[in-house]
Amino acid sequence: MGGDGGTRSAVDWLVSVAADPEGCRFEWERNPLGVTLLPAGRLWDVLILTGELGYATLDVLTRLMDRPGPVLSDFGDARMGFFVPPGTATRWLGSGVRAAGRGTWIVVPYPGRPTGGVRWLVPPDGTGHLTDPVVLELAMHEAAAQLAGG
């Protein structure tokens, strides 16, 4: 099971979006892969960037703020998911970014537990802290300019 109180509060926050939070927690804690599927669009949406742009964006974000919201990376670092407020997916107009909102599901690793694939780069802290999409967009523009050599 989860270790410290931070992990427990992060798990509480994450499973609160499930139809059966306690059942979800029970299965998740026993899942040998350490992952579960959770619905986006309730407490968060997820903006999914390529790994190259995602890592550069995360670097910019960490210079702009003390702590961005939760960030996931998939197996092989091909894609990264930034947790943003619900409703962001329906309003997002940027190209090259996938948006997961209401009606979509996200593979989520158990905080603090190693998995063979998807992992937290910035784990949730249990408070519901998310990345502001305006700040994320500015960080993406700066990161894209840096990657383009400008």
C-alpha cells in the first residue's frame, strides 16, 4: 500500500474521480502493474505533448513556478501528460497537442510505486494543484522556440 501521508492524500485525490473510489483503490493497490484507468474531465484534463516538447516545456515550467501540477510520462518517454483544470480540453486550440477531457480515460500509475511503463515526473500532491493552461501554453511556446534554435 501507499507509504507516507503525501502518497495517501495523492491516491485519495486521484481515486475520487472513480465511480467507486474505494473499489478503485482496493484494485489499484493490488494491481501488479501498479496502474489504473481513471476518467479525465472531472477534476482534471490532460494535455499530451511529444516527449521532446514535453521535457523542454517541463524545464521551462519549473523555472517559472515552484511546482507545476502533476505530469506523467509514458513508456519510452514518447509522450508526456500535463494535468490541467477540467474543461481545458474543450477549449484547447494548439496544434500538435492531444487533449484528454470528459469522456476519455487516462492510465495512471500509483504514486510512489515504480511501474514498468507510465510514471510520474511530477506526482500529485493530493491538494488538487494543477498547471494553469495559460502558463503551460507560454512555457510550450518558449520550449518550442528553444528547440527550434531561437
